[in-house]
Amino acid sequence: MTDSPNIWVTPKVRTVAKMLINDLHIRDGEGLAAILCVAPNFSNHEAVTLWVQAKYSINYEKYSTDYFALRNALIANVPHYLQGDTW
């Protein structure tokens, strides 16, 4: 994942988003933004990053201290048929 100049997020969000992308083997491309309720003009990696920022904004205490709660929330948002074997 390359750092996108198209979005601004906190360094911690960028780091956690990269962890999720690597952990779940999320390919860059298109389509995930709509599923995560992010503007559809963003790539999959950008969408995950913006989604993490939104989760931190909504419930920082929960998601900033519990990576697996954030990971599970992301998995719950993606339909099962789109999840790979590693999810």
C-alpha cells in the first residue's frame, strides 16, 4: 500500500489501516468503498483507511485499544462471499 496524497488521516490510523490491509490481504482496486460507506471514488486501500478514521472518530476508546474489535468490525461489514480464505 502506498500512502495516498488524496486523503488525510492521523498517522496512527494510517498504521492500523496498513495492518488490516496486510492482515486480511486486501487487494487495492475498486469496490470496497461502497461496501464500507465511503465515497466510491476511493480505492480499496484508501477506503479501509477512511473507514478506520471514521471508526476512531466514533468510538476512539474502543477501537484504538482493541485491534481485534476493529478487525472484526471490518469483517462484519464485508459480505462473506467477498471474503478470501484468510478472513
